[in-house]
Amino acid sequence: MTEILAHLSGVNRTYQKGKEKVEVLHNLDLDIPQGDFVAIMGPSGSGKTTLLNLLGGLDKPSAGSVRVGDAEISAMSNSQLSHWRSTNVGFIFQFYNLLPVLTAQRNVELPLLLTKFNAKERARRAAIALDIVGLSERAKHYPRELSGGQEQRVAIARAIVSDPSLLLCDEPTGDLDRETADEILKLLQLLNSEHGKTIVMVTHDAQAASYAKRTLHCDKGTLEVREAA
Amino acid sequence: MRAIRQILAVTWLNLRNLPRRLGTSVVAVVGVAAVVLVFAAVLSMAKGFEKTMVAAGSDDTAIIMRKGSTSELNSGLSNDQVLIIANAPGVFKDGNVPVMSAELYVVVDVKKKSNDGDANVPFRGIQPGAFAVRKDVTIADGRMFEEGKNEIIVGLAAQREFAGLATGSTIHFGQTEWSVVGSFDAGGSVSESELWTDVRVLQNSYRRGNSFQSVRVKLQSKESITELEAALETDPRIDPDVMTEKEYYSSQAAPLSQFIKVIGYPLTVLMAIGAIFGALNSMYSSVSVRGKEIATLRALGFGPIAILFSTIIESTLLALTGGLIGGGLAFLVFNGFQVSTLNSASFSQVVFDFAVTGDLLVDGLSVALIIGVVGGLFPAVRAARLPVAQALREL
Amino acid sequence: MKYFRLVWKNAWRKKIRTSLTVLSVFVAFLLFALLSAIGQAFEGGADVADADRLVVIDKVSLINSLPMSYLDRIAAVDGVQSVTHSSWFGGYYQDPRNQFAQFPVDPSSFMAMYPEYKIPREQLDAWAKDRTGAIVGQELATQYGWKIGDQIPMQATIWTKADGGRTWEFKLDGIFSTDDPRGSAAMMLFQYDYFDEARAFGKGTAGWYILRVKPDADPIQVARTIDAQFANSPSETKTSTEAAFAQSFTKQFGNIALIVSLILGAVFFTLLLVSGNTMSQSVRERISELAVLKTLGFDDRTVLGIVLSESILIMMVGGMLGLGVGWIAVQGLAKELASFLPGLFLSPAAMMLAVAFMVGAGILAGIFPALKAMRLSIVDALARA
């Protein structure tokens, strides 16, 4: 019996759209065990990203509870959430979202600014993270000097540098060609198997989803579980 | 012709999307407005002061003082010398009587209304001829002082600026009590800053015996000044400085107006440089916001010259708008604003109004124009050189 | 401090825009430095004043002289430690434009009254013995190239000599300076005895008296006693502290400080607009990046701080440069204009005020963009990108 890392129960999320209420997630229950690699698929507007945001503490449920590890994050204040995010989750975005004014190394160090580590320790840890993603030799380059795949690797290094147990990926390969996408997905697999990261990945792409241990299909605010292909 | 049509078309397009860049455009306009406002305000002080001093001076009145004295306050003339001057050639005579006024000029401490501080207010003893040797001096209110009595009349500007000088009141200078029996209008000239009384009374109360400090005489004509000067210069009994009243007052005005200009012009230049940076910022952001639009226009066949000029025109229009606002504000707020200051040349107070004159406003608008053209030039060059293909791909 | 790199890099993201903003801030603080030095020149007299010195002038007007007999009568007043006198000479050197202050004084008592004027002992002694000798401030000696031993002819505008001459010739016996950076020694001092004997009129009078009160005496009380003593005489007096005397002079010029502050107000208003605009442009462009920072766990206050620091940084860079160049310029101008506008000085208080303005303007310019950044909803911002 593996330990449950994330536990959602009875989660509702509604948005006010003009005068209309739109229910994005409806009475959702979900358990994600430690060490899982879940792909979430579904059409646009099905609530995939909302689910990811809830898991990462970027958004709060309208009803129900979200628990990650020991933390009841649906009950946290904004600043508690900020602090929690800095050590417990890593985010990976479709468009990498690196800061253009900083080098790869400095981008990776960014989350460590929130810790008590000194400059030397921050540099050491960032170097390790860059090494894991295989980009050590590009440490001094600025984002505009990197290819899309390299930028995404830097973003992944940034996500793992503070050693969070949960990685949340929103269409991580959506902007990449097939070959590069496969490399990134293999890297995620590696992080899952070798480094024990629990990964939740939202994707449109069935081939990307095939790298996950299992795939959840999201539709009209509910989830349907299918085994990985 | 085609070029002009293109420029107009592109300029029109630029101005149409001005609201999208309202923030930066407003900043540029306000920046220029502030420059022109400060420029006009500071220099209107110099202008107003000069105007007050020049208004007092006439070409056909000569003023005679002891040689070497830089102002009436420093001068001294005996009664005998005054008589020599009165009978010198070139002096206009009404019948047989020379038109002249021998005067005594002292300063007294009176409180300023604005800051309750002591002010060196000029107190002049005059002879009846004083009105004839000065143009446009008339009793505005009350009556003329009576000869031999401790009575004073007060310039309108002095009455507004200094405390305790209302017609009908009494005021103490030292041991002597004076009654303010009237006020006089001198067309806004420097005389209006003064208090006047009978010269004999002033001599007594200041223990000056029968001495004077200056003599003003009406000249037969403007040219008579040379005749008068030659006669007095060669007379061994007297060692005078002879000049027209106009010369005298412009020399009195020079140090202070020089001072204001020495401060005012560099100030304007520095502020204008600051405003040019503001205009540059605004125009660079205008060019970068319109990058795609400019590229599209170029692709459609508009020439780089049209793009260049339209950008400069836009910046110039913004700057001129700012200039008009700044100049207008300066005119509304400062024009006619009355102040008084110590004119170091005469060691006494001069009351004057700020004068935001037409040529000052034209100068201000020229400054705005320069800011606009310079602020638009570099961004315009960048806009004209924009690589079309690349700009179209971006965004 | 660890955020400095991020703040610095962000500030220079758009080099042209930031440079232009920095330059306008630079100009603003350069102006601040120059204008406050000019303001100081007008108002600074009161700052250098000695609280224990009183000035006695004629009640009706400063231009009226007081009888020399007052010297002993003032000295006899209770609480007066020492007294000296001075008069206005009002001459010029060679050209009427070369005007500076000249005072006929009593050398030993005058220099004892003003210990801030430093002069070598032997020069003072030489002057005290030399009836037609004079000493000048360092500024004047530099400006006119005078050396000790030079004959300096001064043209009188008021004081003709008894023989009818207007040229007073003095031998330069010494050069003095003031040790107070706010003060000025742009003046010429010569012997009263010679002046009084040679002048054509006004003999036996002094322009004003300066006295020092005893340390335990109340200056206000002393002033009242003196004025009461001369009340109802032909020459009534007005006694005030040196500071009040200097202030009354400043007030004569009108409200220079007000005019200076109005100009500075216009400058700062413009400056705030320019930099506030830069900041809000810059924040607008960076919405998604700020959202990423928040995603990474930067809390609201840190994001607020980062944006505010950027604004303050831009102000500080431009402001310090402007203040520095202004300081250098004031040093230079103070030398150049020593006799035209003495007392040009950028005071430490004005510099502190400038730094406070930089921080304040930085906060004002950055606060709205920073609040906007702080309140940013991550979900919306990321969705927009």
C-alpha cells in the first residue's frame, strides 16, 4: 500500500462568467499516491488546468478539500500558500516562462532566493539541478540563446531545484517538436523513477500521456480513470 | 506632393491611435508644459521688473547726481549746486521758471504685508516740479500733501505691498509722525513703490540741512542733454553725473534682471533637457507600440520618409500642446502677480508685477518646439529603419 | 540584498527607456542641488550667525548712521561682553560692476568679534599698525589677483574725501578666510580711524554696532535694555540677534524660498510622472513573469518589494549622479561667483533631503504598479500569457 500524496475530496470549482456561473469541476474525488506519474487528458475547458492549479495551490476550490502531503492547502492563506509552494511543488509550463533578463543558472537559482541558503550554496544546488537535466554547459546562457527544448530543461531544473515532492506540468511539450518532446518526457520519466518525484501532467497529446503510469480523462468537470496504454 | 500626402496619411493614423498610448503621451505633454511654465514664470519676473524700471524713465528728463554715486541714495548735492543746475542751458523753462525738482532720497523701514518682514521702502522728498518732470504721475486718491507739513502721499504699488500706508492713517518713522493724505498713480512705474513728501520737511526730519541728493530737470528736447552735460562738466563749482532718467533707471535695473536671467536661462535649458528625455521615452514607446502597423504600412508601399516625418510631427504636436498649456498656465497664474524685492542697486524696495509678455510666450513655444523635434528625431529614425519582414513576423 | 541582481536586471531590461528615465531623474536632482545652493546663499546668513552676537542699527533705517558716542554707552550695558562697530563704504574697484562689501572697522575689536575670520597673527598686527592698510577675504584676493603689499584704489560712491577726491587707496596688509563652508569672506576691511578723518561728512558716526553678550546673559534682555537706553533720542536703535538681522535681510528680497520650492515642485511633479509612467509600462510588460515568480512561491510582499525596489533603484541611480554632479558644480560655482553671489553652498541637510526625495519619489512612482503586481491573480495572469 503506497502512501497517498495528494487527496482531493468533493472539490467544486465554479467561476463567475458575466452573469452566468460556470462549474468547471464538479464534486471531484481524486487520490494521487506518492511516486505516481499521472497524465490528465481532456478537451479544452474541461478543467484540466484548473485541477492542476488547485493541486499547486494557485487556486482554491469553491467547495471541498485539497490535501497535499500533510497540508490542507485549500484552507491556507495566500502567503501561507506562497511559502508552501516554494518548497513543495515545482511548476513546468508550456511556454517555459523563464525570466529573459537572467541566465539559465540564475533562473534555476530563483526559487532558492526564498530559502536561507547563501549564494554559494544556491549556486551549487542550481548546478546540480542543471546537471540532472543535462544542461550544465549552458548555465551562462540567456533564455533567448537557448532552443525550446533547452529552455524547457532549464524550466524543469528550476522546478526541481528546491527538491519538491510534487511536479505539476501544464502541456510541457505543447510547444516542442516530436523528437524534443520525447526527450523532455523521458527526462520526466527519469525524475519520476530515479528521483521519486510525483508528477501530474496535463496534456492534449496521447503519445505524451503514454509516458505516464496512468491517464485520467477529464470531461465536463468529472474524471474518468483509465489505465495507461 | 505624393510624399506630403503619405506623411499626412501616416500622421493621421498615428494620431488616431494616440488614445492607446495615452499614459506616455500625457507624460510628454505635461513634461513640456512644466518646462514652459517654469521658463515663463522665472523670466516674467525679469520682464516685469524691467518694465517697471523702464516705464519710469523718460528721454527728455535728465537726472543729475554727484559724480561717482551709483544711485540717488549715495549722492549728495548742495543747495548752491542745485541752483547752478536749475539755471544751466538745456533746461526747459515754463515762462521764466525752470521745470525741475531737487529731491532727497532716504529709505525707511516699513513692514511687508506678505511676510511681516522689514522692508527698505524709498522715502522721497520732492519739490512741486516733481509732477512736471515725471510723466503720468497723478493723485489717485485723497489729496496732495501740504508744503511744510508732516504729510506724505504714497505710491499705489507701495500701498498695496506694505502695511500701514492706507490713505488717512498715520505712521511713525523714528520720532516723527506722518499722516498719509493721499496716494498717487505712476502708471506702474518704479515711482509707485515710493513715499513722497515735501523735500523741506524731509530735510528737517533727517537733519540734512539744505542738501539734496538728485535733481531732475525737464529738457528742452532730447538732444539738450549734451548741452546740459557740457555746461555742467566745465563748471568748476560742481562735479556731476548727468544722464537721462531712462539711462539711470536701466542701469538701476540691470543687476537684478541680469541675476534673474543668469538663473532663469540655465534653469530652462536643464529642464528642457529633462523634458527631451520624457519626449524621447514617449516617442520610442509610440514607435514600439506601432511596430507592426509601421511594418504593414511599409509593406503597402509607404516610404520611410513618410514614417520619419509623421513621427516627428506627432512629437512636435505633443510638445506644442504642452507648450501651450504651460504658457497658458503661466499667463493665468503669474501675469500681474505683484511682488516686491530689494533692488540691490538702490538698496530699496521695488514693487513690480510679473509680466508674461507675448514675446516670452513665443520664446516658450520655441523651447517646446525644440523639445518636440529633438524628442521625435531619434525615434523617428528608428521607425523609418524598422526591418519590415522581421516586424511583421513579431506579434 | 539577494534580490538585487533580479531588481537590477529588471530595471535595465529596456536600456533606452531606463537610461532616459535615469537621465531625467539626473537632471531633476542636478537642479535640486543648484537651486538649494542658491536658496542657501539667500537664506544661509542666519545659519552662520552667532547666537551670542547682537546687531544694533538705527531704528528708522539701516542707512542712517549712529553717533560714535554709543560705543561706550553700549559697552556699559549690563550683560555686554564686548562691542565693535562697522559701516557701509559701498565703493567699487576699477569698474562699478566690481562690487563687493567694504567696511571701515576697528581692526582688533572687530576681528576679536568675528573669530571665524582666520588671519595670520603677523598680518593682523601689521594691519593694526598701518593707518591706510586693508585686509581682504581670500575669495577677493583670488578673484582680483591681489597680493600682500599691493596698493588697491577704491572708488567711493558715497564717501567723498574732505579734499573732494573719490579715490581711496589702501595697502593690502593681509588676507583672511572663513573656516565655515557656508560663510563668505568676500569683503574688504580697512581702518575706521583713517576713514573717519578723511571723509567729507558724517564724521563721528558708525553704521552699526555689533556686540557680544556675556555667556550667562539673556540676549533678548540685553537688546531691550540697549533700545530703551536710546529711546526718544534723535537716533533710536533697533537691536536684534545676528540671525534675526540676517533673516530680515532675506525677507527684503521677497520669498525666494517660496519661488525656489515652486520651481522644484514643478520639476518633481514632472519627474514623478516620467518615472511613474516608466514603471507602469514596465510592470504591464512583465505581468506573466511576475505571475511566474508568485507561482514559484514568492509571496505578495516580496513581489511588491521587488517592483518598488526597482523604482527606487532607478531614482537612486539618477538622483545620486545628479546630486554628485550638482555638488561638484556648486563647488566650482561658489568659487566663480564668490563676489557676485556669496554663500553658495550645498548643505548636508539639503543632501539628506535629496536622498529622502529619491526614496520618496521612488515609492510614489512605483507604488501603484507594485500594488498592481502584488494583487495580480496568478491564474488570470498565466491564462493571459
